[in-house]
Amino acid sequence: MAILDALKKKRKVSKEVSKKPKLAEKLGKLAQKVSSRKEEEKETKPREKKEGEKKRYTFSYKILKEPHITEKSTKLNESNKYVFRVYPSATKTEIKKSIESLYGVDVLKVRTITIPKKKRRLGRTQGFKKGYKKQLLR
């Protein structure tokens, strides 16, 4: 058994020795990559803002659900009024910012309507039709 232990110890030592040069090579490559990235960052100029460009509002997916499509909303589209379903926690200012950033349009007015849940019955079982919040944009 002592012979097998000696062979195992030699193998472990030889593996550790062989790993060290590889680590040094990897560290050298990483150092080169980092230095090249720093040079690239210095060469790029800071982005200049255009007059018409607005800041992108990144949380639009947490505010807008979907467009609310009905006969009434399609008639309102002709007079440049649009209807969207919105999450109940959204405020008017958040809604305005998200629409302006997504569609690149100036919003004049935001009206919000909260539709309450309604009781529905089928036979003996009772339930509720889901309520929602919608907004009207001009």
C-alpha cells in the first residue's frame, strides 16, 4: 500500500506544478485585455445630447400592460387619443414618461380610470370579473 501512496503524492505535486504556468499565462492575457479596454474607453468621446432627444425611461414594462382595443378606443384614435391598460400602482407622471420614451411622442394630458371588479354568477358558483386600470392619452 505504501507504494500506491507514493505514486498518488507524486501525481498531485506534478499537477500543481503544471497548473502554475497556465495561471500566469491567463493572468497576463487578462491584464492585456483590461489595458486595451481602458485605452478604448479613453478614445471614445462622450455622447452629446441632441435637442429633441429625451432620456429613455427604462421601467415602461412595469407600468404599461397593453393597448385597450375596443370600438370606442378605435374611434378615439382618429382624434389622436389612445387608450392603454396600466398596472394599478402606476401614477400619471410615470405613465406620461413611459409613453413619451417608448413612442417618442409629446403627451398633453393623461386621464386614468379605475374599473372595479364585478360580481359574476354561473349557476350556484359565484365569482368576480377582474377589475383593471386604464388610461386615456391625448
